[in-house]
Amino acid sequence: MDNATLTQQMVQAGFRISIITVHTDHTSKQVNRLRKQIGVEYKGASGPLPSGACLLSNSGQVVEATLFMCAYLRAAKDPFVDVDVQAVMAAYRVYTGYRSAGEVALTTSTEALHIDRAWVIAREYRSKEVVVRICSSRRCRLPYLVSSSMGHRSSCPFCSAVAERDRFHCDVNDAVLTERPVAELLELAARVQDLAGWGLADHEVVKELGLSNVEFLATRRLNAYGEPARQAIAKRYSTGSALVRALTRSNRGVAERRLA
């Protein structure tokens, strides 16, 4: 699909401008101009986008997000790698169709997801900040979404039974790898590069900056990219832990052995 067509489809779908510019080459001014030309009024909330945890803070919200995600996972090409915005739009149409038909009226009275928030759920699923659980009750066994930060504290929004890990789950996906925010990791990456240029050995850099082994590996991976690419990568992740996990997923054990 060409860039202009995708931009128009996203404007008509009701996305906020910042999300449209992530997926297209258009600037905020160009998107705003197109909105006015085709007469689309933005009806979403203003301010920062919420996190996945905020969107799953009660059982009604979990049901709404799960209904959308079930449709999204059927449509998305590779939901663990990238946010498939065309799949988001298709899944959102399915989700709103369920609601307009009244099929979820007995389950939840929660306000419907806005498409911006549906996009956030897809983004958080990609970075494993949101994962799928299966209800442990034999009478239920329904899948539902849960924030990774909740660990074992989640319960089924449909029957209140305790969550059961899905068979593809690994506890490492729940581990907090760093408390540092994304912006701090970017700054540390620049300092790691400077110290390495001054001739410091890896273990000396780690000690000087107070880095964990996995944080050091992540900053080295960031430095393999140019500045524009680093900024683009950082925008994809809402937490430093998610960014570190993505950068070190295949070599976490190597980092521990390298600096032991």
C-alpha cells in the first residue's frame, strides 16, 4: 500500500497524529491538513498515550482489550516483531462490530476502546509488556490479556479463576531487566562509546558507569546503530526494561559470561 493511501486510511480510522506519523512519511502538519480536507474530527483523548498496565486495570478493560486482541492476532502478520497497523484497523472493525451487535453487553459495561488504545495494546504485546494468559478453570479456559508487571496476581475477568501460564510462556519475559528509563539508556550508550574510545576496557566501563552486565550489552547494541536509528528504536519501547530485553534477547547469557 502506498504511503498516501495508508495515511488517509489511518486518518479516517480516527488515529491521533503522532501514531499516524510513526507509520507513514507524513509530517504532523501534513496529517492535520489532510484531516481538515476530508472533514475528519479527532475524537480521542488528549495527552500521553496510556501504558498497557493502565489499559488493563480492571476486569471490564481486560475483556475489552482481549476482544480486540483476539481479532488482531488473527490478522497480524508478525505481532511479536512489529505493530501491523493495517491489522489493527481490521481488528478494530471486528471489535466494534461485536460491540455494536450487543454481543458483549452481558460481559462488560466498560467504555469501548478507542483505536489509539487498541494500537497501544498491539504495541505492548509486541514488546511483551502485555501477554496472553489462559484461565485455569476447566469450565472457562478462555484466553485473556494481562500486564507483565502483574506477575502472578492476575485472575480471569470472565470467571475470576486464577491465571495459568500459557505453554509458550517463559518467566524471563516477566523479569525487569533495568529500572532505567529509555532516555537514560540512550545517554549511557553515548557515554559507553566515549569511554571505549578513551581506551577503557569493558569491565572498567561497567564499573565507571555502574551498569549491570545486561545494561552494558544493550548500550553496546544501541551504539551499533546511527543516531536516527537509535532514536527510532527507542520510540518503539515504552520502558527501559522492554528496550533492553529486545536488544539482548539472543545474547543475554553471553553478556553474563563475557563480564564474569
